[in-house]
Amino acid sequence: MEKTIAGISTEELFASGHRACAGCGVALAARHALKAAGKNTIVVNATSCLEVFSTPYPETSWKIPWIHGAFENAAAIASGIDRALKTLGKRKDTNLLVFGGDGGTFDIGFQALSGAVERGQNFCYICFDNAAYMNTGIQRSGATPKYASTTTSPAGKLIHGKTEFKKPMSFIMAAHGAYVATANIAFPLDFINKVKKGLAFNGPAYIEVYVPCPTGWKFLNNATIEIGKLAFQSNIVPLYEIEKGILTISKKPANKIPVKDYLKTQGRFKHMTEEEIKDVQAHTDDQWQRLLDLEKNKTRLF
């Protein structure tokens, strides 16, 4: 198998020609995840943009075994596959990936995911976080950031975007005992290495990857990677791992920027006032300091 200088496989297990929007972060993340996993992989895919644009009947972009489940039961399907492979004596040689969007993970699919991780099922769950229910009309999810305008949290006179901060899903999954990591499609090597680590972990792994969405976030489709870098530089999307309850920051921004520089790049935030921007900045600074303190003190979270 040929590899790049960085050790990434050149084999493409997620075929081009799918129907994703131009600049789709999810498509990039799926491609890189399969490069990390390799051929001996089964993918369970919750209903999502990824499922819709990669499998319009009778076509498919998947070159490995793939199964589609509903929003709410991808983790339950993966649990069954995990048990079946163990019964057949084939579990050791097969990677099991579960793909879900933030709506199918933070909200609708949380019950099945929580149960599967609590039982210690052996799979790597990857949440493609584009911060809304994109394939059904850009509705607000538990991952939608505060003040973001969506079709169900519109910016107007009565509502000024979403009224709550994002659900801390990675910490919730860490409390379940899973290997947890955050990733960003703007840093593919970091993401690929974390997927490999999650697959090698003897038990459940949860990786939350930030995947900008030009359509839902309202930015030019050639700016996906740049938006990802700005999210990292502003600490909106910190990169870290949680193993056995201990948090380690994977990468820190060399040149930190104010959150305003990130927010102004997207139409979903164009209505925000200076006070609202200050609120997001204060929350971001508080959360970043919390991560720094946890890493410094090696505090066991759970």
C-alpha cells in the first residue's frame, strides 16, 4: 500500500463523485477517517448529510462495508455488529467506525450512544460537528453555538439566534469512560492519528471533529479550511484528548486571535451585537482556562 511522506495511505476508500456541497467539511472528514481505518473496516452511518450525499440509489461512494441506520440507533447497530464479530471470532481483525452528525449524536442518538458506551462496546464513534441539522433544513441542535442563526433559532426581533451555549458532549462521553478526542478538519494529521488511537483503544472511543459547512454557516465554499484554522486560533475549537479521565491539550494556538475575527467570517453570526460578541469571548476564555488548569493539575475528571 502506497503512503505519503506523512505516512497517510494514498488509497481512497471514500470515492469521489458524491453529491456533497462544494467545500463540505464532512466529506473531507469521512475520507480522512477511512484513510486512518483502512480496508478492514465496517462503517455504521446515522441518517445525516453524509448518508444522503454518498448513497443516492443506486450509487454509493463507499468501498468498504457500510450500513445506514436511523438518526437514533447508529450506536445500537454498531453494538450488534460488535457482538456478532466477537461471536464469529473476527472482531480483532475488523475496525468498526460509527459516523453521526451532531443532531444524531448530541440529541436524537444520545440514548443509544450513552447505552453502548456504558456497556463498553468496542467501536470508534465519530461525530461530524457542523453545528446544526444541515440535511433537514439547518435547524438548531445541541451543538449549535450560542447566538447562531438557524431556521429554528432565527435572528430577529424576538430571538437573536440560539440562546444556549453548546452542549459539552466530549466531557459527557468522557464521564462514560470512553477515550475522547476533539479534532478539526483543518488539521488532518491530528485527526487521522486520533482515529487510529480510537480504533486501537480496547473499548468505546468518541471523536468530535469540527467540520465547517458553507451552506449552513453562510461562507464561501473555498474557505472551509481557513474557517477551521480561525476556529482553532480563537480557541472556539480547542484540540485535546481525555484518557482515563485525564485531559491533555493536543495543540495550542501560537498566535491567538479574538473570537470576533472568527465570527465575522460567517453569515450565521452577522446579526451579533458587541455585547453578544463579548459574551462569547468571555465564555471561550473561561472554557480555555479550564482546559489549561485541568491539564496543568492532571486532575482526573471522572
